[in-house]
Amino acid sequence: LNFVVSEWEFYGFGGVRVEWKAWTWGTAAREREALTIGQQIVAADQAAFDRGLLESTAVDRASMERLQHALTVDERIVVLREQVARSTQIRLQEGVVTASEYLDRQAELLQARFARAGHEVELAQASARLLTTLGLEVQ
């Protein structure tokens, strides 16, 4: 670095730059640990969601099975009530029973039909609730 000399001389510089901040010491390890803990939290949340979904759908499925069984029983009851109503109507025409008894049999038939219709509505609700829980489109 002598500017007065007119001869060529070889020279060179070398160096090493080191940067160290005391407050970032071990940051990478802490970030990896935080990432691992975050992954564990997500896995636990996923497991809890899956358990809740299974329990919720199990209740809906059990309700649907119960209602389907009730509908088969209701259908049998309606058929029997219709037979009784026809029999009572014939007996009324023959004068064996009173109009009051005939109306009682008709009322029982209507109650059986209403019960069947109520169970059909409940089954549709349970089915819609199950589909909604599963995230499927209700049609």
C-alpha cells in the first residue's frame, strides 16, 4: 500500500467476519421444540375431533336404527288398526256396534297414522343431522 513506489508488488487482504448475538443463542433449537409441541397439539386436536365425530355419529345412527324399527312396528299397527276399522264399520252397518265405538276405532287409526308420520319426520331429522355432522349435502 505504498503509493510512492512505482513497482508492482503483490499484496492481499484476508479476513473473517463473525456475527454473534447473545439473545439469539439457541433460537433454532427452541424453534424446533416449539414446532414439535405445535405438531403434538394439532395431533391431539385431531384425535379429539375424531372422537367427538364418532360419538356424535354413533348417537345419530342409533337414533336412526331405533326409528326404523319403530316405523316397522308403526306400519304393522296401522295395518291392524285399518282391519279393526273395517270390521267395526261392517259391524256398525249391521247394527252390532254403536257410532261412538266406530268413532273410537277411527280415532285410534288416526292416532296410529299420526305416530307413524311423526316417526318418519324424526327419522328424516336424524338422517339430516347425521349428514350435516359428516359435512355432506342434505337432499
